[in-house]
Amino acid sequence: MTPDQFTAAATAAMEAQMGSQPGRAYAVLMFGAPGIAGAIDNAHLASAANSPGIDSMTQDAILNLVKSAAQGSLVAQLEAKAAPVLGQAGLTADGVAQAAAIIAGTARPSPPTGLSGTVVAE
């Protein structure tokens, strides 16, 4: 599937699940429009469009791909913008990548190490 075909399929899924106006608005936020940059960069859009089984995916699966592509784009943007400054502060590239993934919601913070105690289930 081409990125344009993926964008059309995802937009249709958004409109079906959210309604016409909210679906189109969400699509513009994710994919952009003439003169408006979307949240998903071209590399992540192409990757989503080339996902295995894309032609037979449900609307929910396509919307999950949109979410993952947006998160991946956000992580890449955060890393690119933050790495030079955080590097000057002594943080490693791995630390920057982990922090960006946590901010984008694609990872959870690891518990601190070196602590002892018992975890109690609720």
C-alpha cells in the first residue's frame, strides 16, 4: 500500500469511528494538509503503509498503526531536538532515547535500581 492509500484508509477509519468532521480533523493533525505539517513524518508514514497484512487490516488495526506512527515520529523529533542539549548535560544517547520514548508514551519508566523492599499487590 502506498502512503497515500494508507492515509486515505486511515482517514476513512477515523471518520467511521469518530464522525466526519472529527475524523477529518484528526487526519489533518496526523497526516497534515497543504501548508500544515502533520504529526507523522514521511518515514513513519511509509513504514505504516508497508506493514505486513495492511490490505486486510481492520479499522481498529489501522488506527493503531496511526497511533504507533505518531508516537514514533514524536520520539524521533524529541530525540533530535533534545540530544545536543542533554548531551551537554552529560546524558547518553540511550538515556535521551529512553526519556523520549517515555514522554511519547511508547515506554514506561524503569523502577530505580539499588532499592530493596517488598512490592505489595493490591
